[in-house]
Amino acid sequence: WKMVYTASKRGIQMCADVCLGIGLLSQLLLITAVGGMGKYLALGSLTRGIGKDATSVISSAFLPIITLSTVILVAPFLYRYMIKNQEKTLALKFKFTLSFVLSITYLLYNQGRLPILLFFIPFILDINIPRKRKIMLFAVLAVVVLPLLTIMDNLFIFLTYGYWGNSTSDGFINTLLLQFTYPFGNFLNRGTLINEIGFRNCLDYIQWPLAIIPSSILKLFGISKSAITSMGALTTDAYMSVMNSKKTGGIPADFLLFNYAQLGYISLLIAITV
């Protein structure tokens, strides 16, 4: 058991270090490529949405790096686990702090309000306080977080366009529903959406790895990244077709719909289990 425990620690350490290395290098390369931290933080918004092409802002050679930079979100959780279960060295604390800061930077670049909030929840749960106090803490946070949603909206506008936005709140209930229920709304409409786009037969599981491989290499095998339409684009088209309206913005494919659209409940249950 001692050998197993030692090997497990080494494996976790290696995985955390690899994620930190890839995340750090990716962010440095992207910040350098776009010309500074401010432009990097605006990159997510400028390349997301209908009619926006990432290659108009950044070289296509950096697109795989954007995909790989996501792994930085894994590192702080692994380092936190190691700090709790082994010797609290200065190097380990430094790596945790660095990975935590890089993760926040990535989330600000990504400009998703819910991912930012969800990132902090495990660390809050990890606070060594009685369970009743944790429940009270979450109750307080639930009240505090809703006004923060509007503030984050304005912050993202500032990071992208350089001025503080004027987003207005739609009220407590509407804000809550708009922010946290759209994935379930997509899933409730799964029958209508699948009638429009059909089952994907796991094509979307192939698309993500293809995004990492440079186009020049894929061309050698006669493969094109644009050959597979993204699930988000199909979902948007399906909604517009059903509602008979024009495209004014993209509708992302959430976890439930994304996996259900592959092989139905089979792929959804496998994804949830994994």
C-alpha cells in the first residue's frame, strides 16, 4: 500500500505539473501573440459568436494553443489535494498559487459567468468549518452572487471594449432563471432539436481532438477541420429554424444536450458516469 500511495502521489504530481506547464506556456504565447494582457482578456469575446472568426484576430497556428490552455483549470484542484494530503512545501504552495491565478486569468478570458462561480465552489466547500456554517455561507453567497452577475457582465464589456457597460438586472427570479436554467431548457427541447439536426453519432467527440492538430498536418490525410460543423452552430441553426427568426447570437450546446445528441440516452449516461 505504501508503494501504491507513493506511485499515486507521483502520478498526481506529474499530472498537475503538466497541466500547469501547458497552461502557463499557452497563456504566455497567446498574450505575446495578441500584444498584451488586455487584448488577451478581450480575445474570448472578440472570437465568439455569429460571424466571428478567430483567425481575424490571431494566427491560425495559435488555435490549438487556445484549445490546450483549458487544462490549467485542472492544476489548482490537484495541488490543493496534494497540500492537504502530504507535506506542505513552499514549492507546492507556490505552484498552487500560480495555477490559481492562471485559472482566474483563463476564466476572465473565457468570459463565462457561471464557470467563474463554479470554479470557486469546491474551494469554499474545502474550508475547514462546521457543516452548518458552510450551509449558512452558501446561503449568504446565493444572495451576494446574483448582483455580481450584472457586475461581471459590465466587467466583460470593459475588458473587451474599454468602457463600463450598462447591463440592467431583470429582477431576482428572472436573473436566476436566465443564468442557470438554459441547459435544462435545451434538454427539454431535445426532441425538437434532434428532429432538426439529427443524432451526431459521436462526430463531436472527434472534433475537439482535431482542433488541437494543425491544419497543415490534417491536410496530408485529406481531413479538414471545417468538415464537421460544431454542435453549437447546429443548435443555433435549429433554434432559428424552429422559431423562424434571424441569427442574433450563438446558442451554446450544454453538457446534457451535447452528449444526448450523439447516441441518445446511451452516450448521455456514459458521459455522466465518466
